[in-house]
Amino acid sequence: MAPQGRPGEFREVPGTLRLVSLFLSLESSVSKEGSMVPTDAAPPWPPGPGGMARLIREHDWAATALGPLGGWPASLRTMVDLMLGSGMVMCLMWGRGGVAIYNDACARSIGQRHPAALGRPARETWADLRPTWEPLFERAWSGEEAEMRDRHLRSPGGARPEGWFDLTCTPVRTAGRVEGVLFIVRETTARVQAEHARKATEARLRESEARYRTLFEQLEESQRLRTAMLEVLPMGLALLGTDGQVLLSNLAWDRFIPSRRIPSRDLDRGWRWRASDDKGRPIAPHDYPVARALRAERCLPGIRFLYTDDSGDEIWTNVAAVPLVDAQGRVTGAVSIIMDIDAATRAEAALREREARQAFLLALGDALRVQDDEDGMIRAAAGLLGRHLGASRILFSEFYKAGGAADIVHEWRADGTRPFPAGMGPKDREGPILDDLRAGRTVQVEDTRAPAGARPDLAALAERGVGALLGVPLVVGGALVGTLSVHQDAPRRWSDDDAALVQEVAERLWADLVRARAETALRVSEARLSEAFRIQTVGVMFWSKDYLLIDMNDALLRMTGFTRDEAFGKTWAEFTPPEFHEASRRAVEEVLTRGESTPYEKPYVRKDGSRWWGLFAARRIGEEVVEFVLDITERREAEDRLRQSEERFRTIVETARDHAIFTTDLEGRIETWPAGAEAVFGWSAHEAVGQLMDMTFTPEDRANGVPEKERQEAREKGHAPNVRWHLRKDGTRVFIEGVDRPLTASDGTVTGFLKVGQDVTARRAVEAALRESEARFRQFGEASADVLWIRDRDSLAFEYVSPAFEAVYGTRIGDVLGGNHIRRWIEMIVPEDREKVLETVRRVRDGEPVLHSFRVLRGDGQIRRIRNTDFPLVDAEGRVQRIGGIAHDATEEVELQERLQVLVAELQHRSRNLVGVVKAITERTLATSDTLKDFGDRFRPRLDALGRVNGLLSRLEDGARITFDQLLQTELAAHGVLDGESHGTAISLEGPGGIRLRSATVQTFALALHELTTNALKYGALSRPGGQLEVRWRLVPGKGTEGRLRVDWRETRPRAADPGASPDRAGNGQPGARRRGYGRELIERALPYQLGAETLYEMAPEGVRCTIVVPVSSTLDVAFSSQGNPEG
């Protein structure tokens, strides 16, 4: 069965790609005389010895959605060549299914996934990372470029278990349509880890500064701490007399001052200490920290010095000093502190440099992305690099294979730098420099004038004002293709970071240049060949190896009258009248044996049964055959008319008003000019006869000698097609489809020419308008996120389905178009909705527009809710010929409505619980209060506690729970007992984190903790110094799989009254017997009743003892949140 086309789609792209192969084959096989010669077999593709190139060549692509390599489109082959030539990590996901093709750099980075990932859908290979890459893929598939910065990924099977990466996704188009997505991955692990390290270092520095600032204050207040500080401080510390004499110091201080003389007074070693102020001016010794301290000035937090030790190593230090004064304010000495901050300082500097480099590369990427041409890319990259490095000149050169020559493509210069001589490129610097570049080695020359490095090539550079050189090569496939060079007018020491940065800029620039060139070439090629395939006068057919029609152009469809779907799968015998089958078989045999057929003529049968004549020529391309046909029906008919009598011919000529039929002599002078020619061209017979027929040709055709060439072709071949624009008398143009034939005498001598042409100007305008209308409809359908469809009213077969079908229904359109369209479509609908949908279709077929909804089950298991608007399409008489519709994916809208209903129900449930708890608090507080003030003092804290727990509830995500340690710490913190000052050491909390509480129990449980805390502060362990509160909790088994939380509250040493009652008030408001308080009643009665808890409350001699055991979940496992664990 021949492959079927998609209704509503244009198939120019497959035909274009086959035409590419045909033109390339013809171009390589036509000799100078125009004869056809066999062509050599194409070299293996993709070329190159690389591992991925070999795997792609050897892979069984016929078993994938891409098909055999030979059938791949030019856009796909170009992108594969681009990836294999790049050193960056690249992966191409082709087609809607995302079939993966990648380069060697990507193969190394994906670890154990390689080589199984090649040729497989990305959703299978990278299923674990799908939430990361799929949104980028979808955005790129929609036509926009997408990127993700500093994404943290884990890959146990990769080269390293985790890392940070930048991902960029770019759509790859064929004929303006997205066919694939290119992923480019850049690792940023070093930069991100450096940022983390910088933040950690800053935190340690802040902690250290706070620590020694406190120590300074203690030093000034108490000299007794000197010895202790010297022993414990991790920094250099010394006590100095008023004359700078060292009275006391530790080993850390002596490490930097081995002479025991302060630097400001040490003539031998003072040079080892260097420091500058904010403006970069050196700090004089008399302003060193100790010198200032001895003048009663405080030098805090200190000054950064670069110290050079005895081995020559430079160490960054922070030096601070404070004066010591007596009761009268006189300076009695000073304290000197030296802190080694070398590691932190250098880490900060390295981080700043990495950040600057990353920012530069980001700016470079942004600058290259907005450029439209190659020159703009090179200018942007060279300018950014030159300014970033502070260079004098940047040169970008390209090498060409012919003779190995190189051109300086672009030169950037800093202000004041003279131009580099145009005649001197890398080719002129033959010697070690060019040898290194060809070998792929970076060239670093710090001083071209240095005697030790005197060489002719360096001397040539020095003569042209180059003091230092840094050059990086661009090597592709083992050959040097270009260089990026940095010049400095003066000698310069190049760092490894400089070389790495220039190398990365060169590689990124080259990758973007290759991509831009490939895209430009692809667009030009596709546009050119697509236009050629749309030629209106020559029909093009593609036959399978079994001679089934698999593709054709619009010209052939116009010739035969068939639609594209009707023509697919037909054989040549179905088009050819039986009496011409034998001639066709001979042509087929000729193609099979010789590879091409001799042009021959035969009639074809149109859809309506009529016949038309064609001139056929076929050629084999691989396993397929392409055949060209020229409609020669008019020529054949003209020949038949010529064989009839002169009278009949004259009658036809005189009555034909829409055809121009006239004769000329050998030189092209008009001899006869019938009424039809006058009607078409506007000249009368009197005006035309005797004139050259060239006057009917356009000026450009006359300038190109077309009239003479047409007559020559007609003389040599017996006819010459005349299908082109012509000129009328009034200067307007008319399009003629016709032929020029020679008139011969009885002896065969050519005596003149007969020209027959039809005015098809109006028909061409109608055809152009139709094509434009079809293009607009196709663009509308392709841009719509909803599915647009049209069915035949009787068969219900799809005539058009927009591309959004695949995204909404989750399957390829071709899967539905094969076989029975309505049955394939109905099978996607969930069974419960099918009968309703079929009934809707019946109503629409009867002429009723309907709005309805149904559910579909996608291949990936998703159920999508479709809102369909169906309507009839009628003809001029009002009869329903087709039915159309718009399908909208309303899944997210329906789910949002259902979600809102759940949230409203949850809000109502929590509101009822809250009202019940407030009511209970109010009633119990009223029952235990003597006055309104007493009620207010008790009621407000309890209401605040309730508010805090509700605040916790309101911040939870769906399905989350408040944990016990959250609840306890919130309550204690609200009473100020976890502030680390007044009660920080009097409280001991011990238990596992993350034990989740039932939402229905949280409010009552929080009130119990509030009462215990309040009473402890008023009368218990926290009411005076020396008290101790211990709270321990753990999970214990309950009934069956039920988990229970056990909380033990222990207060020791305070002498407090019953926490449930005021210590000095009786039930009648007078001092005397105590009454049972709200807190105790809540614990002993409310918790068991409302929460099913077990409680024990007692007043022991050493203080309150309270135990609460409450259910937390149906099983022990789910009692822990994602952060907690049973071990604490």
C-alpha cells in the first residue's frame, strides 16, 4: 500500500529533498556535450574517523522514526555535521518524539546512557530528567529559543555524580517548520561551587571579626584575660610597651615578627610589610596599626598587609591594634593582633575573576545571539574580548584549503593602536608560530623583543609594533581552519586564564559562525529547490521501486485532475490507456537496465476519463524513479489540425478568439495574423504582417535572444515550447502557453514557423489567488493551539487536520489517517463518551452546529478533556458537503475548577473547627475567671496561641502537616524562652524532628502547650533563676498500625503552685484553697475527649510532671515528614 498524504498539508518538503538529490545527481553526471554518464557512488556519511560518526553510520536507522540515512533531509544532515565538528556538548532531538543524535563530547558526558541513547526517543533515555529538559524542548518546538541557567543535575551513571549546567535549546527548521531541537550544554559547576565557597568564607570572616571584636573589648576592660587569650586565640596576639617593646606574644604573632620588633621601627624587616589606602597610595610606617595605637588611636578592624616571609612567599594578613590606657587616660601600651587571611583573600580574588569571566561569557553569548551576519558576530566577539583583556589588538583569521592561505577576516584595535599590515597574515609568519598553531597548540609570546626568544617570525611581529602575542588555533578534523590572536603593544605576561578565555571565545565564535553559515546555505538551497519543484509547466512524479506513485507536484495534479490523496499509490498502468501499456513497459525496462529512459510520448487518462498527451522522461535515483512530463496535448492537437484540410484549418484559426495562431518566415517576420492573434496581442493584421514577431516578446527576452533561440529549437527538435510572458500593443503583459513548430516543404525543408499560444493570464491569476488562500489557511492552522479539522460529510474521512492535533491527542496525525478515520479517532475517546460523541456527529451531519465536550485517553496515559465546536459546511445550494470543528484542550481549566471546589470545602472545614475551639476556650475561660479583666488577661494569650497555630496551618502546602517540633518551638519562642539569654540554658528539648500532627488535633494540642509554658513562666521552672525545664518526645506504637506521640514535660527545682490555678486565690476570689485551673482541666479532660489522648498530670515535690500520648497518623512511617526521621 502506498503511503498516504495528510489532508490539508502541502508536501513540497519531501519533493524538494528528492529534487535536491536529482539535481545533484544530474549536475555530476552531465558531460560537456549534454550526454548522461554514470556517477560514482557517494562517500559514506557522516564522514570522519570520530567515534560518534562511526556509530551513526553503522546504526540501524531504518528501525527508527528517522528512516535510513539516505532519506534524511538536508537540514538534519547539516545539523549532524555541525555537531560532530564541535567540541561542545550537543544533542539533537529530531521529530516530535525527540529521537536523539549527539556528538562525541555529549557521549562522554552522559556516561552509562551511551551508546544505548543513540537513535532512541529522549523520553525513554532521559526519563529521570524529563522535568528538566522537556519544558525547554516544548518551548523550542513552538519556535522560540529557550535556556536554563545553573541547573543542578544528578547523574549517577555519568562522568561525575552531580554538577551545575547551562542548557540552551534552539529550534531546527525545514522549510520554515520546526523539525527538531538542538540542545547545547555548558557546565558551570566550577563557578557555582566557587560562589558557594565565597559565601562560606565571608560567613567565617564575619564570625571571626565578631569574635575578636568582642575580645578587644574584654581586653580593654580586664587585663587579667591576657594569658588565657594568648593560649586560645587562633591569631597572632602581642602585648606591647609604650616604646614598642614586646612584653608578651604568642607563637602565631612571632611567626610574622620573628625579630620581635614592630614593623614601623624595624629597619631590617620593615620592607616586608606593604599596605595601601583606598586610593592605592602606600601607607607610611608611622600610620601602621601599632604606631597609631601608641598614639592612643584605635585601629579596628585593622589594615590589610601583604607580608613577604623569609622564603619569598607573599601572605595576606589583617593587622589591628588598640591602645591600653590607665585610669587617667594615659597610654600604657598597646595590643597588636595579626590574622592570616591569605586563603580567604585569594579565594575572593579567584571568585571575582571567575565571576568576571562568567559575566563576560554571558555577555558574549547575548552579543552573538542578536547578530544577523557573520561580520557582526566577529566584530562583537573581538570587541568584547579586546576590551575585557585590555588588549591593543584582536585579529580573527580564517584558513582556506586552497593553498593553505589565510585572510585576516576582522581586526579590532584599541584607541591609539596602529592598524596591522593587511599583507601580513598567519601564512607570512611561517616558522614555530604557525607550526604550533597547525599542531593545535596555543602560542604565548610575552616579549617579541627578548634576546632569548629572537626568531625571524618574532622579529617580523616586533617590527610591526607587536610587543606580546597570544594566539589560539581553531582545528576541525585535524586541519587548522582559523586563529584568534591577541596583540599587546608592550610586553605582557599571559596567564593560563587568559589563554583559556581566548580559546573558549574562539570556539564559541566558530560554532556560531558554522551554525549561521549552515542555516544560511540551507535556507537558500531549500528556497531555490522548493521554487523549482513548484514549476507550473512540467509535471514531476516519484515512483517507488514497485512503481507505485509516492509523490508528485501540483503541475501533474493539474494535468491529471486527481487530488493528491487520490493519486497516491496508483501505478503507471492506471494512468495509461491499454493500447500504450507496451510502450510504457519498454520505458520501464530501459530505466531498470540503463538507469534512464529515452524521452517518449504517450497519452494519460484524466480523472474524468479524458486523455491528455505528455512527453515523458524518467531517471532512477537509488531505489526510486523520478519522471518528468511535459503536457504536449496542445502540440499534438495542433499537429492533428495541421494534417487536416487547409479550409478547416483556416476556419479554426479565424474563429479561435482566445488563441494566437499565426505564421512567420524563417527570420521571424509575421506572414499571417488571424483574428485570434489580434484579440490576444492587440495589433491588427495590417499593423502586424511584415513585422518581426519579436515585438510580442518582453524587452528582457529580446535582450537575451529568446526569439532566435525558440526558432532554433523548433528547427532542431521539431517544436519549441512557448510558455512565458509576452507583450501586448498597449504595453500590458499577457501570459502565453503555446508552442512554436516549423513549417516544412514536401522535401522537408523548413520554410517558416507556426506559433500557437493560449492566453492563460486570467487562469494564472486565479491559480495564484488560490495558492495564496491555501497558504493563509495553512499558516492559520499551523499557528493555532486548538485543533482545526474538516471531514467529508458522507465518509467522515479527514480532509484536513491542523498540526495541533499531535500535541492535544498525543499521537501522530498519520496514525489517525491510516485506515478508517472515524474509527481511529473514536478509539482515542474514553468508552463512556463515545456514544455521545457519535450522536453529536450525526446532528452536525444533519446541519446543526453543536458545542460539546468529551475525554480522550492519550498514548502516554494522560486523560485530556476536549471542548469541541462542530459545525456544518454547506455548498451554494445549502447542502452539507463537509463538517468542520475546533477542538480545544480544556483539561487545565477543568482541573482548576475542581481544585477550587476542594479548597473551598477545606476552608469551610477548618473554619468550623476553629469556631468550635474558640467557643470552648471562651466557655472555659469564663468559667474560671472572676472578673472581666481576669477573663481578658487569660483569654488573650490563649487566643494568641490559637492564632499562632493557625498561622502555621495557613503556610502549609497541599497535603503537608505541622510537625510537633515546629509547634513546640513556635510556642516557646512566642514566650521568649528560646532567645538564648534569659532562659536559653534552662530549657532542654530532645526528640526527633518532623513528626507530623493531624490537622484536626493541632489547635487543641497547641492550647495545652501554651498553658504548660505560661504556668512554667509564672509559677514553675522558668519563674526564677536556677529552674530547669525538660521536654522529651518520641514515637511509640499504638493500636495496630497507628502511630502515637509521647510527650514528657518535666520541671525541676522551682517552688511553684499548681500550674492549673493561681497560687493565692481560692474559688471565691479570696486567698485560701486552690481550685482546678483551665490548663489542667484542658490536659486531663479535653485532650482525652477531643483527641483520644492519654494524659498524666501531677505536682511532684520537685515540680510539674505531665505526660501526653496522642495519635499522630495511621502508620508509623507516614508520621515523619521529608525532613524528619525516627532517630532524631
